[in-house]
Amino acid sequence: MKRLLVLLPLLCAFILAGCAGGPSYAEAKSSIPDLAPEKARIVFYRTAVLGAAIQPPVRVNGDKVGTAKPKGFFVKDLPAGNYEISTATEVKRTLSVALEPGQIRYVRLNITMGFFAGHVSPELVEPSVGETEVMKCNFTGGQK
């Protein structure tokens, strides 16, 4: 029992260390540049703390644009067109997204348990859902 009491604070510290530590959405929103009229924006975010150590890169058409940090979000502005969003741990998960000029899309990075490691799967969500959920996240980085 005493060992459990000693290990519990360490476990909590480990979990919290894996969470995004930047400014809140409300604080960061004003520092994110306005969307150029000919571009579209994807807001990537992860609400889950489960699997905090699992933080794979997030790729758009093979290029790394950010990391799937628990309780974190980041944005990427892109020209209109079709894109493949992917994450990979022991398996690769993909999502195809079509973007139109001036459009803002929200991609939630969900985590599920895998055989050896968790899987992070990108999911396109409705703007009303994304706008609400991202408010509980912290900014993890700017445009790449």
C-alpha cells in the first residue's frame, strides 16, 4: 500500500508531462494569423489524455505538420485541393479531406488501444463539434 502511495504521484506527473503545455485555445486564438482568402485551414486537435506517451507525427500528403499531443491543437493552412492526413504507430491510419478556399475543417486525433501501442486515428468532425472541443486544448505549434 505504501508503494502505491509513492508511485501514484509519479504516475500522475508522467501523464501530465505528456500533455500539451502551450497557451489555451482562447489565449492562442488571437496570435493565429487570419486565413488568406485563397487558402483553407485544418485545425488538428486531440482531446484524450489516454495513451499520453503515444504522440505520433501528423502528416499531410506525407509531410509532417505537427504532433498528436494529448490536449493539444495546431493549425495548418493549405491551398484548396484534396489531401491525405495520416498518423502511424504500429499501424497507419489515414483520412482523405477535400478543402475549398476559405474553409476551416476540424480533424480530431482519436486514440484507441492497439496490440503493442495505441493507434491515433484522424477523424473529420463537424465545425460545431470541433469548435467546442478545441477550446479545451492548448496550442502546440504554429504553421510549418
